[in-house]
Amino acid sequence: MHIEKNIVDSILGTLLDISGKTKDHAKARYDLKDMGIKKNLHPKDTKDSKRTKFAKACFSMTNGEKSFFCGVLKTAKLPDGSASNISRCVHLDERKLSNYKTHDAHFMLHYLLPIPIKSILPDHVAIPLIRLSSFFRRLCKKEITLEELDCLEVEIIETINQLERIFPPSFFDIMIHLPIHLANEVRLGGPVQNRWMYSTEREMGTFKSYIRNRRYPEGCIAETRVGIDCMNLFSKYLHGSVRTRFNRRSRNNDECEPSDAEIVSLFPNRGVPLGAKKTDPFILDNKSLSQVHAYLLGNCDEVQEYIREHEQEVNNQPRRSKWRKAKNHCQNFSQWFETRVLQEDVPYLIKQLSRGPNSVAKSYSGYLINGYRFHVRQRDARRKTQNSGVTLVASTTSFASSKDKNPIAADLTYYGRIVDIVELDYYGHFKVVLFKCDWYEVENDTYGLTYVYFNKRCSQEEPFVLGSQVHQCFYVQDPYDQDRHYVMKTVPRDLFNMGDQVESNLTQSYENEPSEHLMGPSIPKDNSEVLLTRTDVPETIIDVPSEEFVTQQLEVEEEEFEDKSADEFEDESENEYEDESENEYEDEFEDELED
């Protein structure tokens, strides 16, 4: 975690040219001159030899580009509980970031930084930085294989080699070198989720808040801790209805209360609604009712045998193309199923499902399910978090045209936003919660990032999905295209893959951690030649000649060396005096014993 924080500090300080944090300072340019490398970045004297000018490096940005860069981080809305409010750390007027926490740096490196980097910087600068972000994102997964670790070890070496071609040597401190060893560390110690210091740092922050007298910090912590332990002991004897730390529900707990849970249902009974007391029942229109009913029939496990039965009847019809048979099945299955359930061999709940839902439904503004907190888009608009993004993996059969004889069946990933959360009532027999969503067309760029256009919708005839089927994602707006939004997937914080042996009786579990981003963008072939300077940005000029600057630096280094030597001499003298005093005391003590 501290490696990520230091790397983010170096990247942001250098790209935004933050004073005191940038690695591309005047002294670094003179180091390049002394080493005889990257001659285009060497300091040069002006014509009057009274000032020195520095060419802008390829990773430098103009003030406008810095504003775009900071604007992406300032306007980004994050899911509930994923990170703190990072926008408070962004200062648009000064075009810099400050006072962000270690976990904020972790989240920015994994999700946010690749968006402005790829939009603003040239490819030979953006690609290594995006690969570095992808490396840490894959390395911090809660489940990782040995084959992935082997790929990561090779990739991080190539990435750092690419960075060495761009940034000055002062950029590469020990923190930039340590990622080379992290993959092997995961191989030896297991996933980083069980070893990083976030929980310890939070606990230390809690202990620090106990201190009221700075003269006796240990006593304050001990006294407060004793009081807390006593309260915890007393809380075990309170009535079960009293909320304590032992029976308090987690923030995104999706387990229903025992009184609200249904005994028998055709669909999962998980989920807790939000905002139920502020909404009134409403009436669904006929189009929405038919869409909901068709979707529920196609996604109920107990109806699958009847779907196969109807498909077999349709396929037996001669002289029809596959496309027309598939269309006939989709349009006529609901009516066929309504007559099929009249037979005696059909269970009672299946018969109730065939009737369709009641047109009077309930609407919620939020819902807890699958470990996520979902909100409708209207509720997200007035909040600082973003919880309306959803993603769904659906099995789809695609036809190239109505004459296509070889349709392709594949799992497609859909991305959208929640418009409404509806609870349907099947006349008191069971209830189902569905999300009504706007789905968007999906594309991928050359950097391996997925994005959607909010003004390009798809699958408008199938807006409803089961709440138990979707998982959460969030969108980051492109700085140069208002309609383009990049998709970032998240997972619940309490999701861990414990293997098939543990909790194998669960009928349905949370989604495994997404692993679609297996590789970063490929390294471009440039014959080992990259453009190190920017010609469209004016050079930086300082009012100190080269020789005078070097002389000043030498004087500063000598003063620092003298101060350091004096401090070391004082420490050695104090240690010698303490050793002599201890020896004299020991000698006197021994003499007294002998007497």
C-alpha cells in the first residue's frame, strides 16, 4: 500500500509539475548533462548567457491540460464505500492534488489515473503508465493464479524499461524498483488482501483518537480501551433487539429480516429495499407488464424445461429459417405457456407465474443486494457517490441477418444505469424485484479500456433485469467527450473466494472478482526512438546562468554535508560520554560489592 502511495506521489508530482514534488527539476536536468544522456533535455544558456532555459519534456502538460487532468479527478463520482471523497483533495485553481490518503492513492492508481493519462499524454508516455496501473490492479486481486504472476513478472520489467526511456533518473527511486519483486512476494505470501496494512493503519488511527493528554499517550489509550472492553462485556447481556457491535448489521448487508423472508419462491429472496416508506404504489403500463413477464419466464429455472419443449415444437415446423423460428419462439412462448400450465403435471407456483404479475407495483429509490448498494439514477444526481451503474453478463444468440443459417451463441457483457427499481407482486404468492435500466453500446479503445456512450442506447425492448443478476460498475467521463464514459468494475469489499469446499450448499453466491483486464496495452514498435521534448510548449527559463547554478548547488551540498558531519560527531560524542558514564558506574558498583 505504501509503494502505491509513493508511486502515485511521484507520477502526480511529475506530470502536474508540483513544486517540491516533481522529479523533473533543474538539478535533475544537470544530472542528465553530467551523465551525457537525453541531450535534448540538457539545460542551455540563453544568448546573453545570463539565464538558463529548459526544454519541456514529453510528459509535461500545459496549464489547460493540467486543468483537464484535475477536472477528471474532481468530477469523478465513486461507488459508496469504495474510497473517500477524492474531489476534496483536488485544487483546480492551483492545478494540483494534496492531502489524499493512502487508500485514495490506491483507488486512483487502479481506476482513475488511466483516463486523463490516455486522453492527454502521447502514446509512448501513456502506454507505460497505463500498464503500470494495470499491473497493480491485477496484483491486488483477491484471487490470482501462478500463471498470472508469471505474466506480471515479465510485464513489469518491460513497463519499467519503457518508463526509463521517458522519465529522468531522479524519478527512479527505490519505490519504483520495488514492483519488480512484488509478484514473487505474492507467490510466496499469498494475495495481498491478507497482508497489507490498511486495517492496521485504521486501528492505529483509532488509538490515536483516544489520546487526550499528549504527555501520557499510553495511559490515555489504556484507560479508554478498558472502558470500551467493559462496555462490550455489558452489551452481551442486553436484549437482542438492542443494537450492539455484536449484532449490528453491516452497511450493505442484503439479508432479509426473518419476518420479511418468503418461505417458497421461484426467485432468490435476497435483498433489502431502500426508501420504501417514501414511495406510493403505481400502475405499470401494458408494455412494461409484457416485457417484465417475458423476462421472468426466460430467467426462471423451473420454466426451462417448458422453454425447451416449445423450442422443439417450433423447430419441427418445416420450411422456416432459424431466424424465423427463433422469432416465433420469443413472440409466442408466453401464450403457449399459459395454455400448457393448465395440464395437471404443472406445479402450483408455475401456474401462478403464468398468470403474470399484478399491474400495481412498488417503486424503490435504492436496493441492497449482492453486497452492493444500488441507487436509481435520479437519486445519484443529488449525491456525491455513484451507485446506479450496473453490468450484466447474458447468453445471447446473434443473427447476422434474417437469412443467417449459423447464428452465434455467446456471453455478452452489457453496461447500463438504473432508471427504476420495481417490486412486482404475483397476487400474494411471491414477490420479485427487478431493475429497469438504460443499456448502452459498448466499445473498446486501443489501450484496452471499455467505454460506453450515454447517447447511444441498445436493447430498449428488454430494460428489465433481476436484481440478483446484476453487479455494480461506475463510469468516469472522458475529459474531451461529454458523452463518452469509461467503465470501471468493482466488487464488494467483503467478497472472498474460499473455494468449492466452503459454503457449497449456497444456491447462489456473489460474482467472482472480474478478471477481464488480463493484459495492458501492447508496447508500440518505435525502433527504440522516442520524442523526449514538446515543441508546442514554450521552454522554461530561470534567471541563473548554468555555471552559477552549479556553483550554488555545490555550496548547498557542502553545507548539508558539514551539517550532517557535525550532527554525527555530536551523536558519537554523546554516545561515548554515555558509555564512559555507564562504565564508571559499573566500576563503582563492583567496588562497593567487593567491599
